[in-house]
Amino acid sequence: MASFSSKDSLADFQKFNYQVYGPIDDRFYTAAELATQHQRFAMRAIKGIRKGEPVRLKNNLLVSLSFLMAVANRFHIDTEEETWRRFPALCSYCGSRPCVCKSQKPTKRRTLKRDSKLRPKDLANLQKMFESIYPSSTRSAEHAGIHFAEEVGEVGEAIFSFLTSHAEKQFQAVKVEIADCISCLFGIANSAGIDVAKELGTMFKNNCHVCHNLPCTCSFKKVARY
């Protein structure tokens, strides 16, 4: 049996995703189609914000993260490493914690110093790190959702650009956009009071969250309908 624990890390969740969903993802989806599924569930999550449906928001946000891990697995991208590289307990643009972009309006991205002592060891502390950089008290769930939608679109754009060019510069952009998207996903979670590690531990405590098999045996029709 494969399971994700609330004490595990983002790297652990990515490994769990490959173990459970890797075979079916390889069978059913191209990289572009995995990105489409990520977008699909992300937009369902945002609809949950608009309609005031917290369960819809939570469930679809978690599934969108699962599909984002599938995208990263297809490209052999270490999401935990790339997220830390992009957000070393500091805003990726202004270089401060908490972020001061809104008040100081920096015109160029700062060079960031990384203190390995501040690197989160698990998913729960990664969420806390993002709360310290981008406090939920400074924005609503709706505002966080708009930012998340922007980043979801940029992940798709980066993947399309790479698949049509196969250039290293575009591949690096995919890494950056995935990290940005993870940041914004936690932004929604913090604004909506969702404990991502705890909820993933509940949803994925027993293999696939739908068929509960290892590896997942859901048909394409079932996955598309879920």
C-alpha cells in the first residue's frame, strides 16, 4: 500500500504520485494533456471560491496539485528543490519576508541569499513558510485565486513553449512556473484555511483516492469524469 502522511514532504508527495499514478499517466496522457488536467482541476477549485463551496475548493485544489506532480514527474523536475530555489523563505521578487512588493514596487528581481537552516523539512512547514512570506491577512481567497489562475496559465504556456522548441531556456521556464504555481496554491490554502498536508494525508491515505488501487486502475473515462 502507498500512502501520504501529513508529516511527509513535497518530495514525498511527488514520489507517492509517481508510484500510484505513473503507470496510468504514461498510458493515458501526453505531457500537454497532464497539464490540461492540472488546469481543469485548478479552475474547478477557483469555482469553489466563487461559489463559496469550501469542500469543492479543497478537493479540486488537492487534485490539481496531484496533476502538477504528474507534470513534474514527466519532465523529471524535483518540485521541492525548485520551489526552495525560487522561494528560499523569501519573496522571489523583492527578496523580503514578508513580501514588500506592494509598498516598495521593485522594478527588478533581487538576488536571493539562501539559508539552508530555514528550508522546510515537510509539507506543513512549507505551507507555514509561504504564510510568512505572503501573509494571508493581506489578501482574500478571491485575490489569491486570481493569482493562482494566472500562474496555472503560465505553467501551461511554459510547457507549450518547451514542447514546441525543446530549448533549455524554455525547460528552465517550466521549472520556474511550477514553483510559482506551488507558491500560489499555498496562497489559496492559507487564505481559505486549508491544511494541505493534513488534507492530502486524508485524501491519499490508501493508494489512489478514487479506486484505492496501487497502481491506480481508474479508466480514462472515470478520470475524466471525476
